[in-house]
Amino acid sequence: MAKETTELTWEGRKSQIKLSIYEIKRRIHKATFGRIRFKKSLKAKTKKNIFVWSMLALPLLNLLVFWVYVNIDSILLAFKNVDFAAGGVEYWTLDNFRNIFRMFSEHTDGYDMMLYGANTIKYWMLGTIWSIPHSILLTYVFHKKLRGTKFFRVVLYLPSIIASVVLAGIFEAFISGKGVLGKILIDLFNVERVPAWFQEVEYATPMLLFYSFFFGFAGSYILFSGAMARISKEVQEAAALDGATMWQELWHITIPMMWPTISMTIVTSFAGIFGATGAILLFTPNLPPTFTFGYWIFDQVRRYNSYYLPSALGLVFTVIAYPIVLLVRKLVTSIYKDVD
């Protein structure tokens, strides 16, 4: 009996020893591998931060170099000029702004700011007052999937796929004297001479405007079609059941529900009112009567390596456009409330 009791006691002690050893091992395992998991989670977090900052590095660098630095430097250049007689030494001056006001009052060849302003307004009106309503109407027609809309959608979107230089070459060949338009004018209308459209001043700007009008719908169409596609079909079906015509649906449902996109487009167009331009570089790069404000600034840098006067002109336009943009934004955002 005593022997059996001793054996049981010994077995109990062995089990206690085993439990104690198991508990020790468990705690050691938890302490060791628990730390490893913590290190792994910390390492994963570090990797995530590295990935995020690596993705943001290029956009941030682009912002700092091509926006912050360029704009700050252009503001400083507006108040500077260079004295070539003194060896190209820069000095601070307000002469650039005096020259700008003088150019607006005089009509000097190559510096006719009033003519360039008139051309700029023409391009802006074409891209805003005409293009935005027309793009909304075309987008709505395509959205309703009427007969023939797929063909016209491809025709309007195709120019944005083709490279601009290739497209300009095709267009110029089409309207030339030996092209399709030239043959039509000579054979059907008995025209003796087909004008050199982009070399003659009286035809150059109208033809540039026509080119911008015909090939400038793709961007607005993509923007408005995305906004129109987000409109609930249930709302459109309810309007149809209530007997609304397509025009009533467009005016009272579609436009109000996509107004945030339309208002953003309007505000953006006013922000770039002084930078509106056309395909001047492709067709009339050396014909000053076709220039706009934006192209004149580019031409001054390209041809004369001049930065001071263009920087001052850009600063003047910024000061004028800023309050205009704020006023327009306040007006367009008050027409309709945002619809979720």
C-alpha cells in the first residue's frame, strides 16, 4: 500500500515537473516569437512607408521643380532685367511693366498686344462659350444611344488618338491646292487660285480657329460623358414615365446633376482666359498677326531667349485673372447645389 502511494506521489511529481517544463517552454516561445512578430509588423510598416513615399517622390519633385520653383522664379524675373553693356549683369527694375503698358498702347509689329489679345479672346470664346454647350449637347445625344452615335463618337474621338503633328500634316494636305478641298474649289466652284491658307494673314487665323473647333471636342466629351454616366438611371426612367421630353430631361435633370463638372470646367476656362491659344506652332510659327498672348510669351523665349518681359506679362495676367476666377466660381457654384 505504501509502495503504491509512493508511486502515485512520484507520478504526480513527474506530471507537475512536466507541466512546469511545458509552462517554461511556452513562456519562452511566447517571449521569443512574440518579439519576432512585433519586429515583423514594424518592418512591414516601414516597408509601407517606403512604398508610399516612393510613389509620392516623383509627383512631389515635379511639383517643387516645375511649379513652386518655376513660379517663384518667374515672379522674381518680372522685376529684373539685364544690362548687356555691363557684361550681362541683372538688376532690379520696373521697366518690364512700363514696357507692357506701352505695348498695349502702341501697335508695333511683333509686339501688337491688342491684336494678340483679340486673337486670345477668339480662342477662349471658341473653347468656352461655344465648345462647352456644344460638348454637353453632343454628350447627351451619345448618352441616349441614338442611331449613328457610335460612328460619330469614333469620328470625334479619333483626332485625340493621332499625334498632333501627324494630324496637322493631314489637315494641311487636305486643304491645300493639291488636296481634296483644293480640287473641290477648282473643279466645282471654278476658283482660279486656292489660297495658301496658313501663309496669308486674312485666312490664317480663321483657319486656325476652324482647326481648333473641329478637333477640340474629345477632352470635353470624355469629361462630360463620365459625369453623365454617374446619373442614376432610375431618375431618368422616372422622368420618362412622367412624360418628360429629351430637352426637358436635359435641362431639368441632366445639367443640374452634372453641374459640379460643368462649373469646374467653366472656372478652369476662366482661369486660363489669357492663355487660350491654338495650333499656331504647327501652322503659323512665324506669322505674328496670328499670335496670341500665350504663344507670344513662348515665342519670346524660343526666338529671343527673353524671360523678363514675358514673366512680367504673366504676372499682370495672374493679378487680373485671380479676382475674375473667384467671382466666376462664386456665381457658377450658386446656380445649382451639389447633388450626391
